[in-house]
Amino acid sequence: MTLFTGKKYSYFSTSDDLEIHTWDVEGKHKEKIFTLETAPIDFDWYKGGVKGQEVLAIGCTDGSFVLATGAKRIDSKVSEAHEGAVISIKWSYDGAALATAGEDGLIKLWSKSGVYRSTLVNGTAPCYCIVWSPDNNILYCSEKNLHIQPTTPGKKATHWKAHDGIVLCVDWSPANNLIISAGEDCKYRVWDSYGR
């Protein structure tokens, strides 16, 4: 994962050893920044948190997530965010909200400090990937489908069959407003926001 950290690009890595490491663009190890208590699955970076600091959000296998300011220390941990693993975790574009998706089929919204706000989706199948749209809606995949769930009340949700197998990952480009998805059917597909 490529993350911009001040004046230079850096890469962050994590694995079953529970350690978070950082690397330079030439692939040289810079440092081990900290060790987690449980195995991480996904993480997302936001630059511009409290007092302009960088905040790393890390989803873990035990249903918890942690927030680390400046990627140097763990500031807070939400222990029971989901039943089962936190599979996907993403900051909104403005950093005002954090979304988590879990094995329990729930998508939850949190404040930038990790305070629970609401459950946006109450599904029955795991959500393998979530992403914020350019207009602050949530795009997520569940089973063979893609779903766009508005974060403001009164707007209609959209969904469509995207693949012949489980959809594993999805992303939404703010540059051209196109969506890309990939599934167990070994295909990737490009969509507009109407599912075409």
C-alpha cells in the first residue's frame, strides 16, 4: 500500500507477525513502527487528523480496530467493533468519518476518534471491501453484488450483480467517477455509478 507521509512516499506492510513496518520507494526497510496485539487484515491512512497529524486505522481479526497517530503509536482501540474480523476499513475523503465492514455483514460508521455513530448496513453475508464515493456514499461488495449505500437519510440505495463469483475488492476513482471490481470469477470489471 502506498501512503504519502509528508515529503516522501512510503510503503507500509503488515503480516501475521503482528508488526507494522515502513519501507522507502526503493524497497529498503526503514523501521518497525509498532506491534499489534492481534492480526491485522486491512488498514487505511488519513493525513490531516487532529492538529494536521496523520492517522492510521487498522482493522483486526478479533473484530477490533486501532487508530495510530503519526503511525508511531496506538492512540485508541475499539475492542468490539464487529463480531468476527474487521475485513475492510476506510477513511472518508475529508477524514471526518471512518467506515468498517465485517464478517458479521455489518457496515458501521465511526467518528475520527473512533466513537460509534451508526450501523449503515445490516447484511447477512460478509462485506469484503468498502470504499467511499466522491460524494460521500459507501460502495461495498457482498456476495456477487455491488451496493451503493447513501450515508444521508432519504436517498435510495443502488445495487447490481457484478460477478459470477464472490466480489472480493472494489475501488472508486474520484478522478473519473468510475468503479472497478474484481471477483472469484477471475475477472475485473469497470462500471459507472449506475451499474452500467
